[in-house]
Amino acid sequence: MRMPEKYSSPFSYLFGGICTALGALSLNDWALIIGILSTAGTFAVNWYYKRKEFQIKMGVISANIPEE
């Protein structure tokens, strides 16, 4: 089954662009980008849970801890 021309042409341009972007950056560049994204993600997760912990301590939201 052939892919229709209206889908195959943009797909090939997209794939070519992705390959160009991947090839344009060195391994050090990718390590830097991944490190920055990981740091930002860690900050966001820590901020979310510390904020939630603070809200529980202040009584703004309930902890929803089941009692035994």
C-alpha cells in the first residue's frame, strides 16, 4: 500500500528536518541540552511536592491519608 503524495511529501520533509537537527548538534551539545532539561524537570517536580507539603502543613488541603 502506497502512502498518498499529500502525506508522503510533508513526512519526508519533516524526517529530513529532524535528521538535520540531530546531525547539526554534537554529543556535547546534546549532553548540555539534556542536562538543562533534566535540571528544569527536577526543579519543577521538587517545587510541586514541596508546595503540596507546605499546603498540607498550613491546612489548605487535606493529606488524604487513610486511617488504620
